[in-house]
Amino acid sequence: MVEVKNLYKRFGKQEVLKGISLHLTKGKVVSILGPNGSGKTTLIKSILGLVLPTSGEIYVKGESIEKSWHYRRFIGYMPQEAVFPENLTLKELLNMLIDIRKEGYNREVKEEFLEYFKLKQYMNKKLKNLSGGTKQKVSALITFMFDPEIFFLDEPTVGLDPVSSSFLKDKIRQQVDKDKLVVLTSHIMSEVEELADEIIFLLEGKIYIRGTVKEIIENSKEKNLERAIAKLMEKSYHA
């Protein structure tokens, strides 16, 4: 589904990505982890076409993304903090996006998210007046309602109450059952342990370790993922 070959990215004198190569296949949740400054955001934004790599190649569904934007129709992106046109109402925003994107729009998914997240009461409210948690729900709704084949979810449950968080996590796992690819970043290790089939841990722009949740816990000889990742990060600080 997504292939990255020998990817480098430099911002001025700072080299953020240092020869990243990976192949992400469908039917799984892959969590990209790493300390701040490890390159995970730059990697994801490079795949999304929001950052131009210094060198290297990126393929989505077998086609190079270089000088192409059509591949984005296969992708749903939920940023950590969504920015919406503040003077639009929620209803106006949804209608505008449906009119622009059209392809993949799933009315049933839209209605399910509106109902479960109790968003119908906000349909005629301006987006600038919504709380952070409600905006996060809107972001999730927009990401899922176009039924993409590939999801990039950046801290998707931040700001959500436990009921909404559980609903969203159920929806994430359902994408695996539909043979889709979900790429997830999160600082909540219990969430990663619950959702992820595979973990890619970045450190200083390189893949430091890769494996299943079970493999990483067993190799660290720790009792859970949070402690295993803490041990990895502690090693990196003293390297």
C-alpha cells in the first residue's frame, strides 16, 4: 500500500530523515513512534505530500507520488489538531467537503458518527465556537466518512471522552477487518498496545526498531508496551 525507499529530508543543516525505507501493507494498524524530533511527523507529512523530501522515493498503491496528487483520494488524514474555516457552520463544512471530494463519500458512516458523537446539535453552529473535543470529533467524522483505503491518524483520541474514544478505537480496528491500512501515532502507549499490529520506532531520523507489540515487549523483558518503549527511549538518551 505504501512504500518508502531511502528517504532523506534536510531542513537547512539539520538532517531529519536519514535513509528511511519501509513497506506498509494493508490489513493492519501500524504505529509510528519515537521521541520528539525523531522524524515521525516529517515522515508522515512526506507521504502525504505536505513535505518535499530532499531525496528518496515514495509509492502509494504502486505509483510514485512525485508530482502527483491523485493518490490522496485513497487517503484519510486526521491531524492532531484540525484547523477549520472558523466562520463556516458544521453543516456548511460537511456539505462543502462532500461537494469538493465526492468520491468515496459514505452517507451511512457520516450519519453513524454524527449520531454517536452527538454532533447533530452543532450542525448550525460556527466551527470557531466548538470546543477542542468537539472539533476532534468533527475531524474523525471527516476522515472516516469518505471511506479511504489508507488512514493516517495523528493522536486521534486526544481530547475525547472515554465513550467517544472507545467508539473511535472500535472504528479503527474495523478498518483492519476491511483489509485497509491504518498508520497511527500516539503518546498513549496503552492505546498503541490495544490497537497496533506493528510498531516502527524512529530515533534520530532512522528506524531504530520494528516489530509486533508482543515482540517488542518480550525483547525488552518488560511487562507492557509503555515500559518497553520507556526502556528504548532511556537507551537513546544515554547513547
